[in-house]
Amino acid sequence: QPVLAVVGRPNVGKSTLVNRILGRREAVVQDTPGVTRDRIAYDALWAGRRFTVVDTGGWEPDATGLQGSVAAQAEIAMNTADAVLVVVDATVGATTTDEAVARVLRRSKRPVLLAANKVDDERLIADAASLWSLGIGEPYPVSALHGRSSGDLLDVIVAALPEAPRDGERAAGPRRVALVGKPNVGKSSLLNKISGEQRAVVDSVAGTTVDPVDSLVELDDQTWRFVDTAGLRKRVQTASGTEYYASLRTKTAIDASEVSVVLLDASEPLSEQDLRVLTMVVDAGRACVLAFNKWDLVDEERRYQLERELDRGLVRVPWAERVNISALTGRSVRKLAPALRTALTSWDQRVPTGQLNGWLSELIAATPPPVRGGKQPKVLFATQAGIRPPTLVLFTTGFLEAGYRRFIERKFRERFGFAGSPVRINVRVRE
Ligand code: GDP
């Protein structure tokens, strides 16, 4: 989701204008003098376009003096955001601080928009026009307080911002599930077990518009589409030397799915092959349910062993949903549906930008990123850029070590959940 940074000296009506841009979606927390504002980034929506609005007033660059610090904020904004909105008080005209900001922004490679604020009536439009002198383009007269012309400004803003990549629009119909795992782990048995009781639903697939390699299965009063199951249902045993095809088929199924059930044989040690399948699911960004099959063969001792194997084996997916089942006896197979639902809810989840930044600024104040090369990287703000899978973008002033990113992910999950879904964290370091 594209980012608009709003810069300007204090009292020009920045916060009011930001609130105007946000509509009633998220209210900007009012400034308390002397207290660092903890929320600086918010979600905005205009003409069907989503974008993040960053109020740079929350940044505290280490420059001295008002003029220096506002100019420094403009500099960061210019290097971080996709477009910069400069707010100037038209009733006052261009001050030396405004000029300092304009000087910085004239070098910007990204669009810079100029809002001439406090144009509460027609007679002030001439004042707005005088701001052409700043040399950063056309001044758009607005009244943040009364909302005058703010719609026009928003039109200009969304036109200047790059298109947001669309959230993976999901096709209507049942959620798509892949059933994957190494040979003989019990995939066919499980599919037969869960579809056996629902033969009517499954048989109706043939000759309908549903791709015949998929199976529609009723689980827990919900219809699911198990993708690419032709081979499983017919129990086509692949000939020798076809491991390549088996792996290709696994990949195809995972790609076609929204959530993957990785079947593991609980009676045997976790294998390399199991981990390869898991890695494929995580890399594809799919929600994930681990189903420990053949639980009927698991005794007390094996259970203990398994726990220890998992501590080491599942370091990449500690967040995956887990169920213990037996495809043979049907034990706990009904627990599959709730696990699938949990994983998909997480996969679809979006944390509002304001909430995200409120949480993040507290976390970072308590545990700042480790110093690298004598410099303390700062995390300026974050936004959840996408869902399916949930993807966060952190805007920083320096590289964040992998360990620190994992720390953020862990804390993020503690705060917001996301059980059963991978979460991607991208870091955008300002140039
Ligand atoms: P696939 O290759 O993953 O499709 O595995 P299959 O469904 O063909 O199962 C492989 C073997 O494991 C068969 O002999 C099944 O009867 C057996 N099996 C599958 N699920 C279970 C289970 O929950 N418990 C036990 N004891 N055996 C199972």
C-alpha cells in the first residue's frame, strides 16, 4: 500500500488535515506538548484506493531548531514515502521554515503536493496563489477545518500515488485446501475418510464446472475444495523414479491452495522430506495446518520423543495449527475444520495501521534495534501492506538484523495472533 507523508511546521493544521484525509476511519491522537506521539501512521481510503498516511510530526530528527527539524522531517519523508504532502498556512504565507522545507523537497524524485491550508473562504484564494513562490508546484487551497476542497486535494493525492497491488482477490466458492505430505503418510486414506461419508457431494463434482481434479468435501457444516486430489482419490501409485513428479505435484497443489494441510506420520521420526514439504508451504505463503496422522500408533514414549523432535524440527513454523488424527480410525478428524478456519482467518487478517504503529512504537521504545556499525537504526513506522499472506513493511533508517526481525514477528504474533498463517516482514531502508 502506497505511503503519503505529510510535512509542515507546527500549527499549519497538519493534524486537522490528516484527520480530514482519514475521514472517520481512524482518529489522530492529539498532540500532547512534550510527549512523543505514539501513533504516526494511519490507513486512508479515497475513491477505492487505500494508502497509508504518515504524520511526520511524530518523528524526532536530531536536528537543532525548529527550522532544521522540520526540514529534516521533510528529508526523511522524501526518502521514505511514495509522495509528500507539504502543508502551509495560506493566511500566514511562506515562512523561512516553509522555504527550508521547499528547498529540500525540490530535490525529490517522488511527487510533492502543496496544500495551502486555512483557505476558509473564496477571498483567501489569492493568498494561496502566492505560495507558487515556494517553487514546488501548484498550491491547492483547502480548509482542513471546514473540509473545503479537501475532496479535490484527495483526488490529486491518489492520482500522484502509485497503484496499490491488489490483495489477492479470492475466487468465490469454497476455500481451497491442499493435502500434502510424503508418500504413505496417509493422504489418500484421509481424503477417503473425510469424503467417504459425503459421497454425494464428492460425486456431484464430475461433470460440473468444478475442475475434476479437485474434490468438494463437507467438513463441519462447511464445504471445502481439496485441490488436485485426482491422484489421491484414484490411489494412483506413482512408479519408481517419479519422485520429481511427486514433488512437482505437491508444489502445484500448494500453489493452488489457500491453506495446506501438511500430513506427518506421528509414528515415525520427522524426516527431511517432511521439512521440504513444510518449507514449500511457507515459501508459497500459504496458511498451514500440521496434521499428525497415525496417532493410533503413538504411545506415551513416542509422544514424548515427538515433542522433542518438534522443538527442533518446527522452528520455522512454530505458529502452524496442529491436530493429531488417525485417518484409519477417524479419530479427531473432525478437528481439521476448526484448525483450517483458524488458519484462514489469520491469513485474511489485517491490522489497521494506527493500531500497528501504536503497538510497534511501544515495543521499539522498550527494546530498540541493535546498533550496527555504530549507528542505531530507527523504525519510523510500519504498515501491513497486504494479506494472504499477511505482509508487514517496516520503514527504517537502517538495516534490521534477522534476529531483531524475528523478535518483532514473535511479539507481533503475541499481540495480534495470526495462528496458522505465515507473516512476512519486509524492511524498507530509506536511501
Ligand atoms: P498416501 O501415500 O499419503 O496417500 O498414503 P495412504 O493413504 O496410501 O496410506 C499409506 C498406508 O498408511 C496405508 O497402508 C494406510 O492404511 C496407512 N494409514 C493411513 N492412515 C493411517 C492411520 O491413521 N493409522 C494407521 N495405523 N495407518 C494409517
